[in-house]
Amino acid sequence: MSPEEHRAKAEKVERSLAKLGPDDYEMAIEGAMLAGTHWLNRALHLQGASSADDDVLHTYMLTVNALRKLRVVDAARVDALTEIEDIRPPFVRGDFPGGQDAARRSLELLARIRSGA
């Protein structure tokens, strides 16, 4: 996917995120992860770290060497997306208390990933 396609998809997801309320924390976390993935891929493509046909789907699916390479290029964004992905299971797949706080944190991390992308 091209950098501009990633931007368009991320912005579309973020428009949907803006419509959510505090009780929609599962969707906020999912949306932050999806939009963050698009912003990360856009940034990596623009930095020449990955090609348009080599998108990151999830940081936990990367090989150790690929993850290390991408962290050298853009550790802040890679680490922010990793944190969102780590937040996801207990609040989206599970029933841990504190979902609203987890959603707020996910959206903060999304803003970091988006910044400058």
C-alpha cells in the first residue's frame, strides 16, 4: 500500500474514532491499533525502511531481525504501536477493569504514532 493510501485509511479510522463515547473503549483500542498501523507503515515507507508491498501488520508478527531493523529507523512509533497491541488482549479480548483508561492510553499512543507521519 502506498504512503498516501495508508494516510487516507488512517484518517478514515480516526474520523470514526472521534464518534465514540467513553463506554466504547474496545472499539477505541481496536481503532487506535488499526490507525496506528497505517500511520506507522506510512512513516516507514516515507523513510525508506519498507516498501509499499512490505507492510507491518502487527509488530508481534515481525521476525526479531525485522523488528530490530524497524526500531533502528523509528523506535518511538514501533514501540508505541507495540504498546497498543499489548493493551488490546486484556481489554478487547478479555474483561479486565479499566477499559476507559486503556482506551485513553491507546489514543495517546496513536497521537504519538501519527505525529510527523
